[in-house]
Amino acid sequence: MALSERIITKAIIDRFFHKFLDYTEVDVAVVGGGPSGLVASCYLAEAGRKVAVFERKLSIGGGMWGGGMMFNEIVVQEEAKGLLDRFGVRTVEYEKGYYTADAVESVVSICARAMKAGVKIFNCMTVEDVVVREGRVAGLVIAWTPVEMTGLHVDPLTIMAGTVIDSTGHDTEVLRVIERKADVRLETPTGKVMGERSMCAEIAEKQTLENTREICPGVYVAGMSANAAYGGPRMGPIFGGMLLSGKKAAEMILGERER
């Protein structure tokens, strides 16, 4: 069969814009395609919610891709091993209570299950603002990441969302926008992003889960964003808290909808 460049181009444009148009309004918009965001999106989609993930980079996976210092192995504790089992990720016990997994296998396995559940991932898209209605965050203002990087003056577009999850990691990108531009107070002791502290894996793993919550009307924080928002320490290349945080965020959102 002879191939036509015109048809190839039309197919990409046509399929993408049908997908994009269908997701201009979603139940949950997840900002950041790292481990917590992917896990949260998967659980939500499997529960029947319409979910889109917006990732500013070309690839998803966040810090999990590189393991520790580009040694692409990760560590999870006993409490999180069951989650990796659920996603079909193979683990090996290193010492009692410590399990290792291949970082790349972990990312692709979680991502594949999320997409098969119905999650749509839009990469190379940056959130530059939020939509606020009656004191509640009701949507995202998005732009192409290359447009932001080059400083071009191009107006963004809007995605409306019932709920937003900030799982952007250390940068807390959505919360920073809300803090800077929206008349919405964050539910932290200071009312603002408190910033992450120096590394302490034991405390950070516990606080990642504890800090996963609705931080202002319409916005939940998960993963490292949760610790950075509430002034908790970073945890380094142990990812159990990240995975469990994504699950907790999804369960909280589902519980909120059921009340």
C-alpha cells in the first residue's frame, strides 16, 4: 500500500482534536503526571470519572523515571508493595520491609493501566492560571510548554474541571498560581505554600499521606506537592508515600462525590 503524508497528517490532527475537544470539561483534572498523579487518575477513571492528566514535560513519570541519581531502581516499603502488585509491577525484597522495583517498569505499568481505564494524558501542556468561580477553583488555564519556554505572547485556553489535583511535585505549580493570582486562601497554617524542608525519609513518607487533602475549594494536593505545601521534608527515591498519596486523593474525591 502506498502511504500518503497528507493522510498521516490529517489522521494525527483529526484524532488529537477529537480527543482534546472531548476533554475540555472533565470531572477531575490532574496536573502532573508523576507517580501520585498517575495512581490517582487510574483509581478515579476505574470508578467511572472522566479524568485528564496535564503534564508540562514531554514524558510522564516525574521523578520516578530516574530512580535515585539516575540509578533507575526505586524503593517502596511494605505498606506500598501491594499497590505495585496491583499494577503488575514486579518487586524484589531487599531487606525486611524494603522492596525494590525497576523504575521504568513501574512508570509504564501504572501509566498503561491508567490509560486503559480511560485516563487521557495531555503532555507538553503547562498550567499558567486557574478559573475561580464563587471562591472555588473550577478549571485550569493551559498553554503549550514550548510557548511558555520561548516567552511567546500567545493566549491560553481553558479546561473546566469539577476537581483539580496538584501533583506537580516540589514546584507546587497550581498552588503557586492560586497563591499569586486568586483570591483563595490555602488551608495551611500560613494560608500560603510553606515550602519543603530538608530530606528525612521516615517523616516525609508519613507526612506525604497525612498532608494529602483538599487544600482549598476544588483543589487537592498529592505526592510531594502535599509535603511542599505544608512544609514537610522531602523523602528522596522511596516512592511508597507517593503511590499511597495518589490512592488517598482519589478515595477522598470519590467520597466527596458520594456524600
